[in-house]
Amino acid sequence: MTLKQKIISGATLLGVSSLLSRILGLVRDKLFAAFFGGVSGAGIHDLDTYYAAFRLPDTLFQLMVYGAISAA
């Protein structure tokens, strides 16, 4: 396999993985909306509460992952 073929193969794998990740994220969000889309007693959407609680751990995870990728 030549260098050009390896680059094309890697780029294709990266593109397909990214597309699949986006599609699965959309499916996840649709399922969350279906299960947690209701409104609680105070008029706050349950899904909004989930996203607010998930923001800090997700931000910390992204900082660690992007930091590791940047250091590599």
C-alpha cells in the first residue's frame, strides 16, 4: 500500500467515523427528548435539567481528551 493510499484510507475512516458519531448523537438526542421531554412541576423541562447537570462533567472530559490529543 502506497503512502497516498494510506492517507486516503485514514481520511476515509476518519470521515466515516465522524459521520457515524453525528448520526448516533442525533439518535441519542431524539431518545432523550422522547423520554425526558416532559415538564416537571416548576415548569422546567426534565431534559434541560439533565443537560445542566451533564455540562460540567462533559466539559472536564473534553478538556482532558483535547489536552491529551494536543500533547501527543
